[in-house]
Amino acid sequence: MCCPTHYQSHSNSFTVTAFFVRFRTSTWESKLSPLPDSLALILSLPPYSLSLTRIRQAKTQGHVIFGSKQRVRATTQAMNFQLHAGETKLLKGVIRKHDRNNWRLECCKWELPISLSISEVELLVALDGVEPVRERVVVKRNNKLEDIPEETELPSDNSADANAEVEEARTNLEMDLEVLKWAMDVGIWVLCLGFGYMLSRASKPNIRPPRRIFDLYHLLS
């Protein structure tokens, strides 16, 4: 059953400040199917197309993240999008106004090339003035997307390493506990990448973050 994230807003319009997508795949790194440097995000509103740049190769093999910080102003209550790798359409979805002035992210289509073996995809969209919205789905063997309820815990072969990395980041940055909880809620990969302004505001001015934690906004500048 679909369980997308949605947050309250009091306006019929919204502004997207950043868009991130994470893939979990095993064969995209192979010589026969090299990883692209960028993906194309096709929008239903101006500027109609964004380039999502590959941020970095995650420590866990097979995890790949793309992102863009270009601002997109939506003057309507919904914005449709499609994600392309070259001429291949990977997925499509919509950011729209939900009941009672909530904003919601939905992902509803997947076209899986034979050369790719993708088991999971997670999208995170940062909105101006409200918390980010996200959607995480897994790919069934029949190449269809299956939504993961927010309360479901995913098994992970590197769960111990991931937990250790989170604990080290929290110790080094002396983050506020509420900020850490939010970071865990929106996904371990967001914390590992730093998500720029959230971590910088939560850390002390005289403490420099570890080099392995990247500021997405600087990387995409």
C-alpha cells in the first residue's frame, strides 16, 4: 500500500529547492553498462528540464545518488515529472497538493532496461518553507515498483557499518538530537551526504565536519 510523505502548507503554489534520487543497483557499475554522469528530469512546468548530476559513489557498492539544487517555482497545485537516463524513461511521478493543504510526492511508473538490475529507488524533494517530501520504492522481479510503508525497516547487509557511520557523524558534529532524528527519518543516505545547511546549523561553529560528509549544495555549484 502506498504511504508517501506529505507535509502541511498554506499556499496553492510551492517552490522546489532541490531534487535527489538514490538507486540501489548491482550492474550499473559494470563495464557493459557504465553509470551515466547525469540524469534528465523532465517537468510539466518551466524550466521543463533539469540535469541531475551524479553526486558521488556511495561507500556501499551499488548505491548511486543524483541531485540538483536548481529552484523550480510551481504556480499550480501539482507538478508532474519524468526521470530519464538518456532515451530511457526510468520513472514518472507527481508532486501535488493533498488533502488539507498537504504536499505529497508520488512515484507511479517504472521502465526497467534489461541491462540494469535496480532493486530500490528513493526520491527526496526539498520544498521551500516546509520539510522535504520523499518516496521510497522497491522493484519487484516483474520490474514493477512496490511502495515501502514508512514504518517498514529494510534489511541491509551493511547495517552495522551504516549505524557506525551515523553515530560517528553525530559525535563529530555534536548535532542536536531532534535534527538527528529528522535526518534518520528522511534516510541514511541524506545524513551521509550531509544535506548542507541542516548539518551546518546543527554543528558548533568551531568544529569542522569530517571530509567524508559532503555538502550537496557545494558539490552541485
